[in-house]
Amino acid sequence: MLNEDFITLKVMTVGERIRAAPKSAGLTQDSLGLAAGVTGSAVAQWEANKTTITGPNLVAVAAAVGKSCEWVISGAASDASLEPAELHGPEGTNLTDDQSTLLSIFEALEDHNKALLMAEASRLLDVDLDERNEEIEKRRTLKEQAYARTATASEDAPG
């Protein structure tokens, strides 16, 4: 027979953690969206578990609320914020000196400035990816043109 005093623990969903963490960090849906480079409505979709947060958005949201990606996804280590000692110092980490310096600067910022920096970083990443995709497309087009010229030359050759 079950003890009536037994307490049932409710496990939070990813959306519930995304909803709770910004509140404790003093962020709104819009400011969290800004940090992740998305709209407040995208944040609302994550909070409602209607869409899944992944990739750079997950990293940006975790950083904006001072939690680990693992905590956002699984709730592991219930308050698993990343301590500065775990994140940087060149000794004993895989971070370069530049990465360590950038992280130290980021940690010194107020939350609203962290959100702005994350939004700008996301924008720059999108620009870099767009430029890479354009370069890949140019190379593919050049290869296709070269192949077409080779095929045409083969057809025109006396045989």
C-alpha cells in the first residue's frame, strides 16, 4: 500500500525550463529571443513544447539564462549554471586565449548586454553561413560550367 504522504516530483519539460530560467534571470520572451537571434514568438513555441530548440539557439538560450545546454535539454544537475572556472583559463581547457578572453568579457556584461551580444553573434554567424553557402554555390556552378564545356568539346571533336 502506498504511503499517502509520498510526494510526487514533477519533471519539467524543456519548454517549462525555457519558461522558468529567463524569469529567474530577469529576461522576457523578447529579450531571450533577441539573445538567441529569434523572435519572442519562437521562444513562446519552445516554451509550449510546440517546436524543439536545437543548435545555436540552444547554446544562445543556455548562455543567456546562465545555464548549461544539458540543463535546458534534460534538467540534469538542477541548477547547472556554468561556473567561470569550468569555462576558461587556458590551463586545463581546450579554449584558446582569444576564446578565454572573449568569455571573460561576456561574463562581465550585464544580462541585457549579454542578450544583445548573443543576438549580434547569431547575426554574424548567419552572415558567415550565407557567405559560405554562396561560395559553395559559385563553386558548384563553375564545376557544372566546366563539365558542360568538356562535354560539348567532346561532342564537337572529330571522331
